[in-house]
Amino acid sequence: MKISAVIVAAGNSTRMQAGGVSKLMMTVGGEPVLRRTLRAFDAAECIAEIVVVARESDFADVRQAAAGVGKPLRITTGGRDRQASVANGVSLCIGADFVAIHDGARPFVTPALIERVCADAVRFGAASLAVPVKDTIKAVDDAGFVQSTPDRTALRAVQTPQVFERALYARALARAAQMGKSYTDDCQLVEAAGGTVFLTPGDYSNIKITTPEDLLVAEAFAAAQDNAPG
């Protein structure tokens, strides 16, 4: 059973307000965000190879961040949107039975989490890490008035990796193209094609670094991770 990891790192980091600098090259705990992400996938025994999808202007930085990675690693360019970028990465996963798609900006995923969600994907065909929602969620109308309050116990915040049988993901991509749809969430892409996704318990530390405020939280998580025993 071959599982290939596709690390999505092709965004423009607009919300980071970094003047065009990729947030994945910013340092957290003294090293680039992307290096932490790659190290986790390199250490996960279930992952056979790694494909990084990045802006061409970041290729040199990606290679530098990947120094020390022992598994086969390739880099490809992103597309016009996230769906196209992931498709570019998946196209290089020749011979893979499953693809594990991960946001490069989630540097605190652990090998244990990767192993867990991949095992569930092999069992069910598709799986994603997710955690229970902590906040009360409100559905609002266009004017900003509350329309409903969903039961929080039934809500989950989805994380990555999101792992899919490669053939299933390819069918979902083809259907999206046929329907002229573009999805920012890979689970939603597969769901729209009739697939079902199992949600594997994730971890609240598996945050996505998106805004400057997230860097403050990331530094705390980095310190805890780096000082953990073993």
C-alpha cells in the first residue's frame, strides 16, 4: 500500500501581510515553518514519498527547507487556485494507492497523527483529521441577523492531512472540472462526487498559520514540541 504526501505550499500568504514573502518560509521556533511540516511526514512510516506544491519563486527555499529529508521528494508548481495546485501535486503521485493532502502551513502535525489518519483512510477510503468545535456557531442571513444555532456537539473543525484513495480523488477532480466547480477543501471535493469521509480525531495544536496572530501561538506550540521528552 503506497501513500504519497502532497504538501500544499503555493499560496500567496496575503492574510499574513508579509509583503509577498511565503509564510512557510517564516521561522517558528528558529526554523522555517515548512521544514517542521516536512520533518513530520519524513518521520511517518506510512508515507512513501513527498510532493511539495509551491510557487516557482520559492523553489530554492523549499529545497533548503527540505534539506535532511530522507524520503523521495519532488517539487511542482501551483495552479490558479488550491484545487488546481493539489491536482498538480497528485499528478506526480504515480503508482500511489492513496494521497495524503496537507497544508504546508500546519507545522505541528505529528507522525502519530499522520499514521492514524492514513490508517483510517485505508480502512474507509477517505479520512481527515478533525477536532470538536469549541465555540458556539451561528448561521446568519445577508443582513447579519442570526438564523439558527447548530448543535455544537455535531460540529467538527476539519484539519489536514486529508487522505483519499487516489482513484476516488481523481474521479472527484474530474467531476468538479465537468461541473465547473472549484473547492478549497478536499473533503468537500470528494463529498460533492458522492464520496464519504471518515473524521479521525485530530489535535488542537495542529493549527494552520494564516495571520500574524497565529505566529504568536505557533511560537508557544514550537517551544512545547521542541522541549517535549523523547
